[in-house]
Amino acid sequence: MATTMRPIRDTVPFDEAVARILEHTPPIERTERIGLDVAMGRVLAGSITSQSDVPPFDRAAMDGYAVVAEDTFGAGRYAPRSLTCVETVYTGAVPTRALASGQCSQIATGAPMPDGASAVVMVEETERDADTVRIFTPVYPGQHIGRKGADIGVGRAVLSAGTVLNPSRIGALAALGLLDVDVYAQPRVSVLSTGDEIVEPGRPLDPGQIYDINRFTLGSIIPLHGGTVSRHPTALDDLDALSDALDACLTDGDLVVFSGGSSVGERDLILDALTAKGEVLFHGIAVKPGKPTVFGRVGRTPVLGMPGYPTSCLSNAYLLLVPMLRHMARLPRHQPVTRTLPVGQRIVSTTGRHQFYTVRIENGLAVPAFKASGDITSMSQADGYIEIPAQTDLVEKGETVDVKLF
Amino acid sequence: MATTMRPIRDTVPFDEAVARILEHTPPIERTERIGLDVAMGRVLAGSITSQSDVPPFDRAAMDGYAVVAEDTFGAGRYAPRSLTCVETVYTGAVPTRALASGQCSQIATGAPMPDGASAVVMVEETERDADTVRIFTPVYPGQHIGRKGADIGVGRAVLSAGTVLNPSRIGALAALGLLDVDVYAQPRVSVLSTGDEIVEPGRPLDPGQIYDINRFTLGSIIPLHGGTVSRHPTALDDLDALSDALDACLTDGDLVVFSGGSSVGERDLILDALTAKGEVLFHGIAVKPGKPTVFGRVGRTPVLGMPGYPTSCLSNAYLLLVPMLRHMARLPRHQPVTRTLPVGQRIVSTTGRHQFYTVRIENGLAVPAFKASGDITSMSQADGYIEIPAQTDLVEKGETVDVKLF
């Protein structure tokens, strides 16, 4: 029996790996038109210029009385001005009476201002008796009026291409009367677990088999960062099977993520399948865990081969796949919620490797949650993670670290 | 014409409003079984106890050779031990040979350990010539082995009820072979805009009309905090219409959110509709903007009446609806991404009212983005907001504030 194992001898530094991944990951160009109802978090593909005024007419900004401002000059608590109310203007209605000096119209917030009126007196500053309204305060011209176009004027650039839509931006588009909007498509991520031992959950295990974990962890994280998941059946560790699986992934993926098959075993064949169809851009990263990671491309489609170990696969998803996917989706860099805390005990790290280290938060301290390599519980029981750079080999007890919360 | 406007004279302090809302908002009791594929962010309704061992068998943690550990004692770079390789054990396969002293089996990471083997020597520490393998390092019993059940043992409590699922927790459930999981249902939020002037986007405006904004802003924010949106058609400002709309909202909502109709105009009738069917718990909050907010309930269903102004409605969504919804969805308190920055200019606030203030981040400074009351662009162009407590009336230029990013 003559077999050859292929250890990873050269690794690329973590920062360089990220840079090389981003360099070879093209931002998505495909666009689509979607309803405003489902546009949250999406990225505008074109600039939006207003075709109308918001508000579309001069309107009352307060409940009260529309007045000719000059009629109120000199009014005070003990020197009210009396005006005659000629009409009530409800919101959604149209005034029928223009105001002359000495007249006012009762008006609701948001209702159109009558012609001739130049200000609104708040209801709290008035008293009414039949059609006579006493005004206890002066108002200046324009007071308590929302001017036509003051919020958004016709022809104004409202949102530029590349803007990520949030609730208030969606509100601004609704204010313009838009029902749908052109956005960049979300990258489709083909996710595939490889390995003869990998079985779908829900079936019994035969000896030597384990359940697929990676497609669930990857499938959970991808939609949070602008991607959609295209799921492919588990592939066996066989060059033909992997090659066929890669072809299938390439037909419907903007990005292909394999897990398993990129380590050093003789039967780890992702590297061969990728070399045959495209190019390998690096194999092996100076990161812990997650070293046996391969990155390449077929045509313009990036292919990321993740380690099979669930913790390594998931830590690399946080460190590599998230920035890659957000770059492709045209989203800004991820800003995890972070707590700066002292570490509860000394942490020894591996010099020369960028380390992903899970921690729990206990009594205001970041406490290592790491159990053993590959243990999913070391991540599922953690509150977050810290990153220890390659040049750091020790974090002393009490030193502060930035804990990125899961 | 005899009409009565009803100013809001008494307001509840902001903190008390939040406390009262939470007190009268019951956490959801309904549960449902969903696939692991769609379980991200959901809340476990029951505890999960492992029915199996993870890993399900002793397995190699490295590519290399399974050995009897004692055979390697004393091995070194210049004093290798020679062993005879009797088999190759691939991942997903089952060993057919038990090892005796002097023997080894080539083994891949994740493959089951042969009987008799007690450790794995990494491939990097070996050299092979036909069936003879030279071992250059000693290993201790158990080294580079993942023990059966070491990650998760049979009968172990894996995740407790109330846990929010994240990628690694979903991974832990997949490791157990689960396909679906019992979670709390997501609160259904009935969203309704009221007002005679409110028109659906996509149609032309008649005089005095404006487009509905609030259902889009609320509809964008609700799914981010564990709720689903049940949309209802815009209701006219008419007691019968509002009453019918409230009935419709109550039939399919765990929580009802109205916008508009809770201010002081004579035709603001939410208060009347709510009083007729249930109870008003408060009307008016010492918050700016967003004062004209009503909270009540019909039976056990909470009803939140938001101001019609889009900015007031949305700021109250951040300040009141988000904590309310997360409480109902059994999610932990929201942790917005926050930047602590000096303010770029003096900000004058209203004493006695908790203020929501939009800011842009410019050159590391928090700069006011507020334009005019109700202007949606003051929010859509902002990067985030600060909160100024009721007892603070001034934030001096250069003082630091916590900017919560949108």
C-alpha cells in the first residue's frame, strides 16, 4: 500500500489571506426590483431622486388654529386677540375658505393650510366660545407650518446607489410613493459538506459516521450577512463525486463553500478538484483553528474550502466568510457587538498563528470556553470570541480584550 | 360648530412608560416545531438533553498513525521507533484490524480508532517506507484522540429552555442528529396606519393626502426583533372604522400597533376605540418626539398607539416597541452597536422630556442630524441616535455621548 499524505507546509498570514480573498471576490453586479416591504438591509443599485415634494403641500405641524400671523402680534395671556373661526380643516381634507385678517380656521396636525394663513397657533394657547377664538400668544409667519417640499424637494437626491436600506431610509422611499426599488441581488452561496462519514440529521448513524453540522452552522450565518443559501447534497470523498458536486455548485452559486476535504489526508481531494477546474489561490492559513483552508476560483466564482471540524469551519466563517460575503453583497464591514473586558485567566496562544478563542462572560470577566479541538459545545456554550494576533503569545490575567458577542 | 380638542395634560415619565408596557406585555406562550434550517435567532421552548454521544465513537483527531502509545515511548528525531502498518482507516470507514504492540494503522482525522490503539502520531512526525513506519516522537495514551462522548455525552443537558439559537447552538443540535426543534412562536404584530390623509404608495395623491410611511418603517423594524408583521389596510379617522379595524387587528395579532390617531385633535379617536373595548393604561409620555402615544390592552392583548408623524412613530419604535416586542418574543434586551463620541456642537434638550436625538458621525464627532419635527430625512440621513434623559437640558460641545447606530 503506497499512499502519500500531504502536510500543509506553507501557510499564508491571516491578514494576507483576508486581503487575497477580498481581492478575488467580485462584488455582485446583478440587480433586481423588490417591494419596499422586503427591502430592509438591502443595497440600493441606483440613486433615488425625488419626483415629488414631501410634504406635498403646506400643512399644519400642530393641532390648533391657522391664522394670519400679523393678527396675533402683541397677543398675551392678559391681552388675547379674538378671531372668528370660519372653518374646520381636518387632516386629509381640503380647505374651502381663504383667510382674511381677523379670521382663523381650526386645523388638525397634517391638514393643508388655508390660503391666506401664515402660521398656526397651538390649541393649548387658545380658548374658544362658539365661533370666537381667543389667542393668547403671538406667532411669527411660518410658525408651526410644515412647508411643501421642506422635507424632500422635487429633484433632490434622496439616497445614493450603494446605500444600505434601514427603517428610516425605507420610510423616505415610502414618503416618495415608491412601492418597489432596485437593489443588488444577494449573493447565492452554494454550501456543500464533504466526507464519507457525514450523514444528514434525522437518519440513524452507522459505525464510523457522524451527523452533518457545518451545513447548519454555515446556513445560519450566511443569511445574517446578505447571502442566500443554496444547499447541495453531501458529497463523498471521491474525486469524481467532488468534481461533479463542484460543477453543480458552480451552476447556481455566486460563491461556493465546501467544508471538509481540505486537510492533509490522502483522500482530501478538494484541492485536486479545484486545481483541475480553476486555480488555487492559497492552501493553509496561519490561523488557529482553521489552518487547513483552501481558497481558489473557477472562472470568476470564488471557492472557499473550509475545514471539516465544526468549530474550525465556524470560526473561519466568522473570520473569513463573513467579510468575504459582505464584500460580495456590497455591505459595509461587519460591526459585531463588542464588550471590552479583562480576561479571567492567563491565555496562552500559538505564536505565528492568528487565534480565534471562544470565551464566556462571567462576573464581568472573559473566561476561556475552549474545551477541545473540534468540540461544538466549546462554541455553543460561549458568549463570544476574542482574536489573538499572530505576534501575541500570551494574554495575562486581567489584561483587557474585545469580546465579540455571538 | 362646537368641537372640543383634548390636549395631553399629564404625561408619564419615559422609564415608567417602558416599565408599564413591559408589565402588561405577556411573553408569548405559543410554541411551534420548526426545522433546524430556519431556527436561527429563535428561542428554545424546551430543554434539549442528548440522546447520543458526540462524537459517537473514539476517533482520530489528526491525520497520522494509530499506535499503542507505549510503543512510542523514548522515540526521538534520532531514535525513531519502527512499526508495521497493518491497515489504512479512512474517515467514514470501520477498522478491521485490532492493533498489537509493534503495529500501527494509518488513520485519517475523524476515522474511528482501531481496537488496541491508544494514541495517534501526527503524520508530520513519521516517515514511511512500504509497510514500515518510523515514529519520531513519543505520544501519551489518549493523545490526538477525540473520545466518544467527550463533546456531548448521552443524557447531558445541552441547551436549556429560553436559549436563543445562534449558529454554534444550531450546530450542537445538528450534532445530536435533530432535524427540528420546539421554539416559542414569534409574536404576530398587527400594524395599522390610521388617518383620512394616508394613501398607499404606488397610487397618485389627491390634494391633502400623503403616503403611508409608518407601516413601512414599522414593518422593517419588527422582523429584526423577533416579530412577524400582520398588515392591515389603512383605517379612516372615524370611530366605527377604527373600531372595526381594531377588531380585525385583535383577531390575528399578539400585539397591535396603530400609528396616527393618538394625538389631541378632535378626530383622534384611537383613545375612544380603545376605551370602548378594553382599558387605556396611559396616554402621553414625557418623551420628545413621540409624546402623543397611547398604551392599553384589550383582554390580554397589548395595544400601542403611536404618533402619526413618521419620525415620532419610528423613534418610539426604537424606544418603546423594540423592548416590548423582545420581551414578548422572550429575546434578551437589544444591544445596539454603539459608538462613544464627543458631540460636535452644543445640544439643547427639553427638560422633563426624555429626548431621542438623531446624529450623523462626521470626523469622529456626533453631529445633530435633526431638521424639523416629522422630517423623515432627519432620520434617513442620520447614522444613529442618542438619548438625552429628562433631567438633562444641555449637552455641551465636546461632551461624550453613546451613539446607537441605526
